[in-house]
Amino acid sequence: MDKIRLRYAPSPTGFLHIGNTRTALMNYLFAKHYQGDFIVRIEDTDIERNVEGAIESQFDNLNWLGLTPDESFLTPKKEYGEYIQSKKLDRYCKLADELIVKGFAYKCFCTSEELDAEKERQAAQGIVATRYNRKCLGIKDFTPYEGKEYSIRFKVPDDKIYKIDDLVRGMVEFNSKEIGDFVIIKTNKIATYNFAVVVDDFDMEITHVVRGEEHISNTPRQCMIYQAFGWNEPRFCHLTLIVDDTKKKLSKRSGNAVFFISQYREKGFLPQAVFNYIGLLGWSPKVEKEIFSQQEFVEMFDEKRFSKSPSTFDMVKMKWINSQWMKKMDDVEYLKLTKQFVDQTRFKISKVEDNWLDAVLLLFKKEIEFGAQINEHLDLFFNEIEYDEATKAIYAEFTDVKPMVEALKTSLEKLQDFNEDNIKAIIKELEVNFNKKGKNLFMPIRIASTLSSHGPELAKTIALIGKEKVIKNITKVI
């Protein structure tokens, strides 16, 4: 395979989310697997919809994920032209004029009111797919139109079949008779998406176009433009949809609470984990394994293994993968991460010893799924815990444990050195003296000492809560 070049081309109309991250990631993996180039290009011609800060946010979050481009407007290569569409308007217009000269395009002077009226007329006749009626195609004398605004339309060939060998769908056919003459340059002299993207991909020598399936209907129009110029078409690959658990396309509007990559960062997800999970959306490895590093993805990537079915975004799976990556962290990294996310208005960590805080946070290294989740576990150590009805009901299931819990209290009160090993010895003694094992031993002790029916390592937890608070809890339960 010759040097391959793939691109991710976001519009600054929004921020990096799950869907366009998957597109960027697959382009990156495809390029890197074949020692090719990964390019980020900005498609900013939809000026009214552009969002301030969107470009900076895109690059910031791509870099966080490790999707660093080889080329962009920040690191351009002169031979490929501009990497921002708004800086290429003259080139688009020049090429559109060339198509007019060659007979592949023409000027259209129809106003928006005239176009709307024609659409309504066709709809009234029962035409579902309305199209331009070619009113301006035959104009030979432009004198009456001097000074009038015009768009440039591409002249769609009559009844021609376009075949696309898509990497996901295989051979896909389109008939040009179902496509009306489409605008390539608007009246404000800004190129439309279908025209600009072809020019950009040609200028940048893009070999493969990997994008979402919503673009597949654009592909025949783009092929027409390639053929009109006599340019080679790239290989197309249209990824299937990412859907939510209701099988609707995943979007902010569909109710997905965590849709943007910045939201995952704010919650304390790890970039390796987000990369890992999204890398498995619509693509599958040959091996029965789910945790992969970025380098492993690059090495095993195979463009033949894209899914032909929609991928369901599963937040439970995302959290699980993140928890696996958190477990891989060394303790220093883990503590650095979790301390960033402790809610210091709720938990006054500045008032406690560093060693004690580290020990408390490390208790939950195998428990939490993302950084901010640490806050769900710290009340036990910092604040008064309510002995709620649900926990009381669980405790009530153990009918003959009061003598054991009273013995626990007595032993802990006598304990001079309140540490994990000594507490373990007391629990072992209770096991022997009261002939209790497993849940019948540990659950009553856990509820009595922590006022909670679940938690991390019991003896370590009791030691870190501290003698005074544990005795107070046991007294409340008794």
C-alpha cells in the first residue's frame, strides 16, 4: 500500500463528543497501522453555527486522548494548502468556475422564494424527493442578470449509476436520476460541504475517507465532482451508527447525560480508558480481550473488522473499562488523580494527616470506577453517618448477634494500639468464640462498626475510621 493519508475534519459548530471521537480515533488507527499520516482539518464554512472556543476544545480533547495529528493548521505542510476551509474560499470559487467552463456546472439566479415555491409545487404533485427544475441551466444571455446574486450548481449527469466499494457496506450503487442539480457555491461565495470536502481531500492527497454513515448519501455527489475534474477518488468507509440503549442515535438530545469528552475528563475518567472503550465501538479485535493500550490498537487494527451493525453505547461498560485502567495505576498516580476530585467543601482534607488520607483513598482503588466517584465513599471517614432504615433491616436479619457485637465493643475499647492487625485478631477471636463464619460474622460487625452494609476491607476500614467513632457507631446499633 502506498503512503496513506486520513483526515478528521470537524466543524467548529460544537465540541468533541463520543460520535466524532470515534471517527477521529478510527482515522488515527487506520493511518498509524500503515505508518501513514493523520490530519485534522477544520470545516468552518457554516459561519452562523460556529461556536466560540470549539476549535480549541477539539484540539485540547484530542490531545488528551492521545490523538495528536501529524498535520493541522497548527502544524501545516505548505504543499497541502490551507487546513481551514474559510481560508480557501478563492480556490473553491476558481475551481467552480472551471467546472462552468467545462460544462459540468452553471450559474443559478433563482431566489430563495422561487426555490421554495417550486418545492411546494412539486410536493403538491406528490413528489417526495423534490429537486431543482434546471430553470437556469439553459441561460445563454446573461445580460438581464448582470449585478444579480447567483449560486453555482453542479450539473448532475442523466441516469448514470455510481458504484462505491465501501469498506463497511461493500458495493453500494446510486442512480443520478434521484439526485437533483446541487449547489456547490452559495450566493455568498462560500463553498458547500460536498464541494469543499472534495477539493480539500484532493489537495491533501487523502487516500481513505472514514466517516459516519450519515454521510453516505453525500458520497455520490462527491464522486460526481471527482470525476468531473478527472481526479482519483479515495476509498470510502462509512461507520455504522452509535446508538443508545433505546436504539436511537446517540446524541445529547437523546438523553445521554455524558456525551462530550470534556465531561468524562471532568468526572475523572482516564484518557486510556476512553480511548479503549471508543476503540471497540463498531470495531472488533480478533482476540477475546477487552483491555488494550493505544499501541496495541495500532498494531492489531484491521479495516476489515468494522461492524456492519449499529454499536450500542454502554455506560456500564465504559465505567468498567475505566475501573480496569484505574487498577493498573501505581498508588502515586492513583492518589494524584483522586485528590483532584475530592469535594473539599464536603470533606476537609486539609485538616487531616496526609498518610491517613492516602490510606483512606487507597481503600477504594479497586472499588471506584472514575475519579469523582471517590466522593461517594468518604462520608464514612469525615462525616456523621445516618443509621438508616434499610441498613437496620439488614442488621435485623441476624437475630442472635447482639452478644457478639457487645463483645466486639468491649474488645475494641480495651485495645491500646488501634491498628488493622489487632482488629483482625479481635474478629478472628469472635469467629471462634461465637462460631460465626462468612456473612454471619462479617456483616453484623461491618454494620455495627461503620453503620453501612458494604465497604472495602473491614479491619482496615475500622482502623481508619478510628476508635472513638467506631465505638460510638457500635453503641448506636446496640
